[in-house]
Amino acid sequence: MATKQKTSQKSTTKRKSSGSNSGRRGRPPKNKGASSGKRDTGYNMDPEKKALFHDEILLVVSLVIALLLILSNFNLSGKVGGFINGVTFGLFGFLAYLLPFLLFFGMAFYIANRGNYVARIKLIGAIVLSIAVSSLIHLITYGYTQKSKIGDIYKMSSESKNGGGIVGGILCNILYPLFGNVGTYIILIALIIISIMFITGKALLTILGLKSEASLKQMKERRIQREEEMAAEAERRPAKTFTLKKEEGSKKAATVGQEYSQDENTGNKTSVEKGDGLFGLKKKKKTVADNSIFTPNIDSSFDMEEIKPLDTDDIPIHRSNPYYDENSVNEKVSDELKAKFGTREDSTESNHEAQHRPGIDEDIKRLLHAAGEDAVDKSTELYDTEQPSPVSHMDSLSEGEIQETVYEEANRISSRSSSAKSNAASGGDVESMNINQNLEEKKEYIFPTVDLLSRPKANAKGMSDKDLKDTALKLQKTLESFGVQVTITNVSCGPAVTRYELQPEQGVKVSKITSLADDIKLNLAAADIRIEAPIPGKAAVGIEVPNKENTMVMFRELIESNEFKKHPSDIAFAVGKDIGGQPIVTDIAKMPHLLIAGATGSGKSVCINTLIMSILYKSKPSDVRLIMVDPKVVELSVYNGIPHLLIPVVTDPKKASAALNWAVMEMTERYQKFAELGVRDIKGYNEKISKVEEFNDEKYKKMPQIVIIVDELADLMMVAPGEVEDAICRLAQMARAAGLHLIIATQRPSVNVITGLIKANVPSRIAFSVSSAIDSRTILDGSGAEKLLGKGDMLFFPSGYPKPIRVQGAFVSDKEVSAVVDFLTAQNSSAEYNEEVAQKITSVQANDSSGSSPVSDRDEYFVEAGKFIIEKDKASIGMLQRVYKIGFNRAARIMDQLADAGVVGPEEGTKPRKVLMSLEEFEQFIDEYV
């Protein structure tokens, strides 16, 4: 029996162990860690997760209660709902309709701002506002009855669903006996207004949209003070960057370092924490809005979820500043003075010390009264402005500079007015004598004012920081998807394009990045991109992507920049702004000649206007003279009458070639004078003339620099290609030291217009948008111009640069040009054209026309031979002999006539001549000259 019991016990134990083993086989093995068995229970969470879990439960309960209250308000929830309906309307009256919404949103606001003192004040304000509104509704609906009790108020509000309920009725019954009807209304309305002020945190005048003049002035002063503090802080701190975080061992990106923000009301530093709760809610504490769009650098960090950068490198964002700071002018200078007087830095005049005197306003008024009202019309204005980084400010004029300018202007006007009075009092002979003396004396040049130019738009906005970051991430992700590992080292946001500088990993070929241009353009959804590989002077590859919104560069910004004002040259040229937003101001004397080419509508004419306007704002007519050649008639004719013109604008193509030949003669004469005085260039000549007083001979006078502007070279090359090309080449080779500079522009960048000789002798080029890479190579000897965007987007390639740089050209409108020309013609003496130069040009033109073979001397086979050669695209004397059955001498004369007309090029030994004209151009030549 005992044996049988032992056997049964063993079998039972075996079954238990097998059962436990089988049960254990169905479950995964337990984790022996510290947190084993505690993950799925809601009571063993971290304190933060546990608090968030409770908050979400409370929010859900509030939502359910609010929904039940809404249903009970309309008797849609049965008997319980009817009871709740009577209670809520009895307690709150008409406000019971809003009670569910107030309950839910109030609870959500409390949960999101728990522990915030300001949030508690706002909740208390909301409760007081509800009670005051209930009392006001009750007073309007039922008024005050002396015998009404709390039960009566409850019954009336519950049955009629109106009034203020017990909450509003009690307050009304307390206030009415003490303050009466009108006093109760005043107190309740005051409570409502105060509650709204606590809830919004704003003053009553701000809420109503009424601000006094004093408050506006204080706000303006605070804004200026904040801008100054931001500028000072940016100068003290190093360049801030945003960083692409490296992924470390997990599928998710590395966690961003905590970003702290100053609480707006409490002043406590709070961090933004990511919620991971039931509904994916996040507890966010109030942060200050990011205003870093006005600064050139960004201080923020962001994650990159699916990209693995090689290194954690800083990526600074440098952006241009297109805004014009109108409020940075010093308030010491009144608007009236700025409208009437101004100063200008001139490199040729000596600087005088500013005299500071007390009572400057009284002295100015007295001098203006004595001088007359002409001061308003005859004064000049050019403000000294600076554009420090990162925020652009206008430096105010010192009192000494204003006072000095005002005294000089007033004395000049007084002397002129007194001389006029004396002339009027004296007889006719004296008057005529004074007029002749005034004609002999040169009137001082009055520079145009900056007020004639348009200000940049204050609401101009470029790409936001978020867009730049997103594009940088997308660009890096695109390259890594093709197996190209890169690191973004810098982002430069310019007016029209943004350049992303990439540093490839060791072993990555630059050609591999350039071959992915189309793929990058596809992934970035860009109109076109340009890859600069590598960037000169940097171990990086630049990818230039067009901005979604372009910022226009106004000419006034460059005129007021430090780079232009302090430039020592009289022929400084304000080109535009580079990709980094820095003004580009160059010296035409160092170019020394410039070729401007681009397709129609790309900005070529605006660039020429910018160049001319730069000279008008920088130099006097005694220092710089202009010769303008405009075969198109309508582009440069607006400048007729300005004092800088040496001769009127030339519009006849034949006269234009004569003007270039006169320039060659002028250059030769200047070199002869240099040799006589033993100097090397125009600078040394003028210095020697100014220092030595014995040069009274009219032969030795101060030489102005001459800038020759040809707006359309193609038309001149069609009329007289040989003469024009020879004159341009001679001037380009030798005219720099003589002070003559060529500016050549064309909208047809073909090889028969921009010949090899012209390209070899004109080292500086500006290329605007062209249609093909062939045209780009014709202008720059390299591709890139076909990728430009137009509207002033250019590749600037001055002499001495290893590669062209991308610049957004300044914009000057026709209205601004007309305003400046009208000012110069009105304020200065009329244009003094040099009749001697005009006569020489006419004589050169006559000699050229007489020296060339007249139309009647052309061979009868001239037209037929020209068409035949153009159709065959081959020019040789033997071919003309065989086709027309003429002798060698006659065929050679026909070929020489075709060469003089520009149909074929010069002879090149045993090689056939080049055909330079198309059939359409030759037919046009026949219609005009044959």
C-alpha cells in the first residue's frame, strides 16, 4: 500500500513538473534585468510618464463630461440628462450652454500649463469673467426683486433656461441693494473688463486699438534699443551655427541637445519636452518667437532622421540684408535739414575739420533767411551711411558736417544773390560784363541726391531658416543616396540664389558630384542649379540653388554702402551684391576695359545704366567725361544734356566708328604729352600739372578720364567691322595709361561680333543669361552663363580673378534715371560739349568715307559674288575666277570690296577667308548701302 502511494506521489510530481515546463515553454524567458515584469503595468512607470498618463485620463474624463452636458442641455440623454439639465441651468442660467466648452478647454489649459503662475491668474480671470457675465445677464433678464430667495432664483433659471442662475443671482442680490441699478451695471462691466485684461495680458488701450503718441514713441525707442543690443551681442559672440547631428548606433537620429528658452512672463528657463503619451500629446512650455531671420547667423539645432553625416560639423548660414533701416537715423538731425542740406565725400577734395558751435538751429535759420529760398533748390544731399554686419544701420551726420555744409552753401548763395542785385542796379554794360565773367567761370558741380533713388522694399523677404535647413538636409540625402558622402560646411543665402558648400569625403571625385547635376535638380525641384567645383580658395564644392522668392538689389543700397562711399576711384562701379550679400564695387580703371554680353532681357541695359549712374554720383565732369555710342537710339539718349558728356550721344553707326578713331587719336596725343613731361600715365601727368605753376600754356591742361560706352557692338561690326575692330584693339592695348576706358555691350555674343582679337584685348567680362553654353564660352571662355536666372543675375569676371563670381546686379529704373538727369540739367550748368572733338570726329568720318571706295566703284559682280560666297560658305579668289570667268585682278578687287564691307574676313595666307555675314545680314547691308 505504501509502495502504491509513493508511486502515485512520484507520478503527480512528474505531472506538475511537466505541466510547469510545458507552460514555461509557451512563454518567453523572463528578463532578469531590474525592470523585468514592470514594463506593462501603469503603476511602475517613470514619474514623468506617470504624470502624463494621469493628465491624459483627466482630459478624457473632461471630454466625456462636456459631451454629456451638451446632450443634457438639449434633453437628449434620458432621465439623468434631464436632471443634469435642471441643475446646470439652475446654477448658471443661460451660461449653461457654454459650460461644457469652458469646462473642457479650461481643463486642457490647466493641464498644459500646470505650475505656471501666469496660467493660474488667467484661469481665475476666466472664472471671474463667467460670474460677472452671469450676473449681468440676470440683471438684464429679471432685474432685482427684494423678496427673491435662492430657491426662487434656482427655480426661475431652471425652468426658463435663462437668467444667471444661483451664481449670477447671488452676486446681483448683493450688489444691487448697496450700489443701486446704475452702480451695479458699472461694477459688473468693470469686472468684465478687468477679467479680460488678466486673460489677455494686455492693456485696455492696446485691446481697443488706441495708442497714445507717447506710447508709440516709447515703443519706437525700445525697438531701436533692442536692435542695437542685438547688433552688439552679435559682434561679441562667435558665429552661431546649426549642426547636423550624427546617428549613433540606432535607427533613429541622435537626440537634439536641449533647447532652452526664456519664459515670456515668469523669466524661468524651461525646456521643451517630447510627449510620448496616449494621444501623442506634447507638453510644451511657452517659448520666445525666433526672430533670427534678421541676423546673418542661426543658433538652432535640428535632427536628421535618416541621414548619416560623416562628421558633426557646424554649418553657418550667412544671409544678405535687403532691408533699409529707416529708423536708425539719429534724431538729432531733423527732417527739414535732411530735406534741404547734405554732405558728400569726394576723393579729390581735402577734408576740413568740422566746427561744432552751440545753437546750430538758430544759426541755420538766420543764414537761410539771409540767403533766400534758393537754398532749397541749390543744395545737395548725400548721407554718410554704413552697413555693419549683421544689421544694417545708417550713420547720422555729425553736427559739424551739417554746420560746415550749411555755412558754405549759404555763403555761396548769398554771394550769388548779392552779385545779382548789384548787376540789376548797375547799367547794361556792367551786366553784360558780369554775365561774360560768369560764363567763363565754371560752376561748381552739384551731385545728385540719394532721394532721387527708390528705397528697397521693407517687406522684402527671402528664404526662411527652416527652408534653408530643409534644403540642406534634402541635398545631403540626395547625394548619399548615390553613394557620395559629403558634409555641409556653409550655407550662403544671397538675393537670388543660395550656395550650399559641400566638403566631400576623402576619395570622392569632384566629377562625380558634377555629374549628378540633373539628379540634384530633380530632387530639389529647382528650376536650374549651378555647381562650382571647387570654390576658388576653399576645399569645398558649391551648389547654387535659386531662391523661391528673389530679393531685388536696389541701386540706392550700393550708393549708401561704405564700399562705394570710401572707394578712392572717380570711376567706381557699383555692380551689385554677391551670394553672401556683400556689395561689389569695382574700379573701372583697374579693369581697364569691360565687355558686357547677354541675351535680350537679361539685364544688360540696366547694368549699363548702373555704371553710368555710379559715375554721376561719384565724380565731377572735370575729372571724368563720357562718350556714349547708342546705335539703337533709345537706350542712352536720355543722358543728353548731362555735364559729363563730351559730345552728344552718338546714334549714327558711321559716326560711331569715327568716334572710336578719334579716341585712338586722343590716346596718341596724350602719350606725346606724357613723353614731353616725362611721366608714365595720366595720374602722374595731372599731379605734375597741379604742382608746377609754370604750365600756363593751354596745351598742358588737366586731363579728365574718358569712358567710352558702346551699347551695341553688333550693329557697328555690321557697318564697319574692320575699322571698329582695329580701333577697339588699339584702345584696349594702349589706352589704360592714357585714361581712356572702353565699355562694350552686345546682346548677340557670337564669334563674328566678339572676335578673338577683341576678347584677347578686353580682359574683364560680365556675362548675363544666355541661351547656350557656346555663347557662354564666347564671352567667358567657359560655361556657366547658360545656368543664370536672368533679371540681373550675372557672372562677373574682372581682370585678376581666377574664376567668375556670381553677382545679383543692382536695379535702377527708367524713372530714377530720368529723375537724376533732370536734377543734373536743372541744378548744374548746361552740358558743355567739346566742339573741337565734334569737328575732329566729323573730319575723321569724312576721311574714312573719302578713303574708302565709293559705291559707284563697286564691281557689277559685287552683289552676286557676295551671295554666292555666303551660300557656299567658302571665299577664295580662284573660285570667283572659275564661276564668273574673270581675271585674277578683278576677282581680287571683288574680294577686297567684300572684305571692306564685312562680308568676309582678312586673308589668312593659303587658307580661305572666313565668311562673317549671313545672307539676311548681307541683304540688309545691300538695302542700306548699295
